[in-house]
Amino acid sequence: MNSTPSWSRSPSPYAPARPQLSTLKSLARLLPYARPALKAMALSTLAAGVATGCGLVFPLVIGAIIDGPVTRRDTTGLVWWGLALLSLGIGEAGLFFVRRIIIARPAMAVEARMRDDLYAKLQRLPVSFHDRWPAGQLLSRAISDLGTIRRFVSFAFIFLIVNILTFVIGVGILLSLSWALGLVVAALALPLMAVSFVFESKYRVLSRRTQDQVGDLATMVEESVLGVRILKAFGQSRHFAREFLRQASALRETELAKARVLAWLWAAIVALPEVALGIALLLGIREVAAGTLTAGLLVSFFGVAMTLRWPVDSIGWLLAISNETAAATERFYEVMDSPETIRSPERPSRIAPATVGDARGRLAFRDVHFAFADAPGEKVLRGVDLELAPGETVALVGATGSGKTALTALVNRLHDITSGTIELDGVDIRSLALDDLRRRVAVAFEEPILFSASARENVLIGLGGGAREGENAIGAGGVGPDTQAAIDRALRVAQADFVHGLPWGLDTRIGEQGLSLSGGQRQRLALARAIVGRPEVLVLDDPLSALDIHTEAAVERALRSVLATTTSLVIAHRASTVMLADRVALLADGRIAAIGTHSELMATVPAYRALLASDMYRASGDEPRVDAPDTDCRKEASR
Ligand SMILES: Nc1ncnc2c1ncn2[C@@H]1O[C@H](COP(=O)(O)OP(=O)(O)OP(=O)(O)O)[C@@H](O)[C@H]1O
Ligand SMILES: [Mg+2]
């Protein structure tokens, strides 16, 4: 029976709806990561504050020069005034330099730590999470969102504080210089802030939309690059290009809407202070003419007012960065808050080491029920009972979509069963530490996915935590003689000796996803990866489908002789594979409908006979001989 997966509509609702937090609450969630940088942020704020202070004092000194030596036409103290101005200028420049140096490293550390945590979390999250989330959304979070957060920590946060303080102090100075003129400037700054807040809320919605659209676009690029062969082969490149253009246009529209909001904001930001300064200038000139204000004070006033331009101008822009940061933080935590449904137990059980004559690797499914997390109502398995003795090879057959792959994904807990138990040597697999379980159980998947690393590194991945000290599964570092021997054996068993003939042998880099190899070569390398760690249980999801039956038989023979003590569950799509197993289990309607040797099932189970005679099992061209006894079939297959 086929269960229907819950296909999601596009744009995919991969993240569950969450209550929208206020900007401040979202930003507060940065605190655990920003904490180590707080000291540097405070020092950097202090440096920027003092530098801006120098900028505020500068016009006051000029005003004093005008009202003092210039008015008195007395040049005696001028050198000292000049030196005072020079040191203010040097102080301002030096402090801005120091500010940036102080914060650069800690801010990058915040970004790096968040990125490390995100990556580690993505590794821990269950497969069902990755089934749901498009890769581009994760990519855009790991790259552009974290960049936005770094800019906030190193820049926007600091200047938000410094500029607001500068504004308050500056207005205070203006009021003390001339309270009437000061009031005019301050009064016009207030509507400016109100305008900023109105635009801020609009901008926030748009910036979140942009970030999501960038993620969708990244997904599209990723998929069409990986699937470029299919697009070309089916002449769909144009169709995809059109779809890409549509998504890119949607992003452009959002960006344009953002630009419009910013344009209005900037218009207000520029116009209002100009109006304020114009009015103040007219009033000031009248006061100077009336003798109630000195020329020096008027110059100081405008000097300070001009210094306030940047703090006032930048507020809207800094608020925009803060908003983007709040959205980026939300997007980051959407991933970080996702539950790790599959994890090691607090106190893991241990399987006792094997004693002499007591083989390990007994695998038992007991009343196993299973439904995928995103289709909880559709049970794929409904009471599977199956026991594999140590060293036994059981082939699993069933119609397409009957749940064979789903069943294999349960053994090393890529998915967790819904009810029932799976036991390894009498211990519930959920009570074992995950890495212990996954060291004992190796899987070769339906799709032989390889990494863009050397052939050796691809095989070494199968050793997992078993690689020796100083040896790396992926990355630099050679391997010791024992590990190399294990690799050579695995390659031999998997009939993957072809790698020695590659241009640089085992060091040859396999192209992205192994696309530089043939399908059968990929499968054999993936099989070598599965067996290199000498697992107790080997689960093979139709791993030899791309091999001709002679090679398949050779692999099977080698597997049997070398891994005599390994229990194997082999999903078979070909009669030739089935005939090499000790027993065959038929999966139908979510249960094991029949189990026995191939010939027993052939003789007694019509459904089995029908399945093996069906197109699916005949497609490979090696139709089983219905009446042939088991051993004959095996000879037939390997001939
Ligand atoms: N991630 C998923 N979410 C929801 N449903 C899924 C998911 N993966 C598979 N399914 C559904 O579960 C059912 C069993 O799929 P499974 O891949 O186990 O079939 P199979 O027996 O391995 O088929 P085949 O012989 O074609 O490989 C199918 O109906 C499939 O559509
Ligand atoms: Mg399958």
C-alpha cells in the first residue's frame, strides 16, 4: 500500500509558524552569543563616543577663537588654540581607528561561533528536518544572515547608542548656546524620529521577506546546478530560467519596495534638518544683529548643529540594520529551536562484548509501526516482525513504495519508529548511544552519494569515529597501515579495485556527488564505505542494482567470505540478488507477509511469485526460474 507523503506547497512552510517577537526581544536572543564580545562592544562604544565628543567640542573652540583672539585682533595665544584644534582632530581620528580595531575580532568571533553552532545543529537534526527544509534556506541563514548579525555587533549597535547620546548632548549644548535656536532644532528633530518609527515597521516586514526570498533563490540555484544534466537532457533549462527570473523579479520587487521606504525616510531625514537649520540661521542672524548673540556663538551653534547631522541622519538607517538583524536572529533560531527528536539516551545501554562462540549482530523487529513525521496519519509500516540471526543474510522484497527503504532507515535511527521495538542483540536500539549504534550498523543507501573528496576519504567516512587518532576521515592527514589495509580489503570485497586505476589512485578527487564515476562504480565505492568498519549489521538498500549479475555475484561471494559474521539485511530489486540470500522476507501492506527461502516462497506464496514475475523484478532482464531449486538459481545467477 502506498502512503501519500504530505507534499508541501510552494513556498514551502518548512518552519512552523511562530509568534512574531518585537525587534528588541529578537535582538535579546543574541545575548548568549554576544556576551563574550560585550566588553569589546562597550570599549568600542566608549572610543566612538569620545571621538564624537571631540567632534562636538571642535566648533565650540572655533567659536571661542572668533569671540576671543579674532574679535580682539590679538594673535598671542593663537598657537595654543591651533594646537588644541589639532589635538582634537587627531584624537577623533585615532579613536575611530581604535574603535574598529577593538571590535573587529570579537565581532567575527560571534559570527563564527553562531555559524559553528548552526552547522553542528544541522548535523544533529533528524533526517525528517532536512526532508522539510530547502538547502538554500539553510545556506542563506549560514552566510548572509550571520553577516548581518556581525555588522550589527560591530557597527550598528555601537552607533545606535553613540548617535542617540550625541544627539541628546548636542541638543543640550545648542540649548545652552541659545535656547531659542536650540528649541527650533530640537522641535524639528522630534517629527523626524516619529517618521523613522513609522517607516521602521514597514521596513521590518519587507526585510524579512527579502531574506526568505534570497533563501528560495539560493535553493533554486543549488537545485538547478546539481540537476543541470537533467535540465539539459529534457530541454528544461529555459523553463527553469523563466522560473528563476520570476523568483528573482519577486525579490527585485521587494528590494524596490524597500528602496521606496528608504527613499521616503531619507527625504524626511534630509529635508527636516535643512528646514530646522534654515529657520535657526534666520533667527540667529537677527539675534547677532540685535547684539543678543555673539558671532562666535552663532558659528559654534552651526558647527554643533552640523555635527548632529550624521547622528540624526543615521538613526533610520541604523534602525533598519537592527531590524534586519532581528529578522536574521529569528531565522537563525528557527533552525536552532527545531527539536532534535533523535538523540542518544541520557544513560546509554551497552551491548556486552562477544564471548567465544557467541556471535553478535542479532537484529529483531518486533511489532514495528512507522509513519513519517510529516505524514503522521499515513502508516508506512504496520506491525513488522522479523528476526535476523547473527551472520544471516535476509533479502527484503516488496512492491515499489511498500516501505522497504523506510524500514532500513529505522535500523540506524535516521527515523525513529512510531511504536514497537527494534533490538540489537536483545537491546532496544533507542537505549544505545547513537554513535555506538551507528558504528555497529552500516548502511549503503539507495542513492550512492559521494562527497567531493578523494576516493580514500570517501571510503574512510565509513570508519566514522573508528578512524585512529591523528587520522582524518575528511581532510588532510595520511592514514596508518592498519587503516589502509582495512580500506584495501573493503575495496576488494566491494569489487571497487577500479579506484587503483584512477589517475591518482585512491587520492583521485571524486567530483561533486561522484558524478565523474559510472553508476556502478559509485555504488561499489559506497558499498566499500559501508563495510570498511566491519559492522555487525549491514543494511543494503538495493546496493548492487547498477551492476551486471556477474559482478553482483562476485561482490556477494566476497561479502559472504569476508563478512561471515555480519548480519545483512539486503533490499533486493532483482531475482539474482534474492537468490543469494539465506532467507527472503516479503513486505506487503506494512507487514512481513511471508518469510522463508526463495524456493519455499516461490512454491507457497502466490503474492511472492507474482511480485518476482512482475515488471519491477523483470526489468533487470533476469527473470527468475520459477521452478528452479535455490542452489540452481544461485549457480544460474553467478554463471
Ligand atoms: N520523507 C518522507 N515523508 C513522507 N512520506 C515518505 C517519505 N519518504 C517516503 N515516503 C513514502 O513512504 C512510502 C514508502 O517509501 P519507501 O521509500 O520506503 O518505498 P520503497 O519500498 O523503498 O520503494 P522502492 O522500491 O521504490 O525503493 C512511499 O509511499 C513514499 O511515498
Ligand atoms: Mg526504496
